[in-house]
Amino acid sequence: MLASALGVGGVACLFWPEVSSIDPGNRTIAGFALATGSVVIASLGNMTAIVNTARNLPVIAVNAHAMAWGSLSSVVVALLMGRSINFSFEPAYVLSLLYLAVFGSAIAFGAYFALLRLIGSARAAYTSVLFPIVALIISTLFEDYQWSTPAIAGLALIAAGNWLALTKIRQE
């Protein structure tokens, strides 16, 4: 419980400058609701991955099916919302799409499924707390993100929470 509280507190500190400046009148609240919904759906996906791992299903096949169903769901939602399906052949778009499909999806999810098998779902779940840190490091390198005191405190809390959650403490 303490490790979880440290992780949640750390993520809150990381994003406090952005959260504290939210204008309730704009679409930020809707974005927050969508992000919260995506976390619920991702959790359902994790539970499915746990079941598939327990059944010893092949990682590549499970990943391919998950990506196919996710793609199909996205197309259905877009069509139901009246959106057009289009594709840009701009090199930057195609390269970024290939990067996300190969590294950000196929390899990343395959590695996560393998991690589930190796260390179990409870410990593997703590890796998701590290995602905002990785994103901020990339933003620091490429987008001139400026670290604030709350962000540094958040980083420390997340590290402490992960250490606590992943360290085996002897009980006597």
C-alpha cells in the first residue's frame, strides 16, 4: 500500500504544474475522462494478458491478435463517430507510424508479455509507473522540458515506491 501511495504521489507531483493550471471551462476535463477510461481499458488488457500467460499462449500470436482487435476497434469507433479514414504518405508520418507499430507496440508489448511470464503480473505492473519518467526524459532531450521542484520530488517518490514494491523484505 505504501509503495502504491508513493507511486501515485510521485506521478501527481510530476504533473502538478500542468494539473494545477487546468481551466475547467476547456476540454481538459474531457481529456482527463478519456485518459481515465483508457487506463481502465489498459487494465482489462493486462488482466487478459495475465490469463493468456497462465495458459502459456505464444507471445507473438497473442500480441498480433491484440493489435488486430485494437485496430479494428479503432476503425469501428472512428466510423461510428463519422470520421473519415485517411492516410498520409508524408515520410515523417510513415516513419513515425512504423516506429510506433514495431517498437512502440509489437516489441514493447511482446517484451511486457515476456516480463509477465518472468516476474509475474504484480511486479510487472509497477513498470507502468516508470512510463511518465521515460516520457519526461525524452521531452528533456528533444523538447527542452524544464524540470521543476515538484517534478524532481515526483521522480524521487516514484523511484522509492518502485524500490519498495520490487524489493523483497524479509519478515521475521
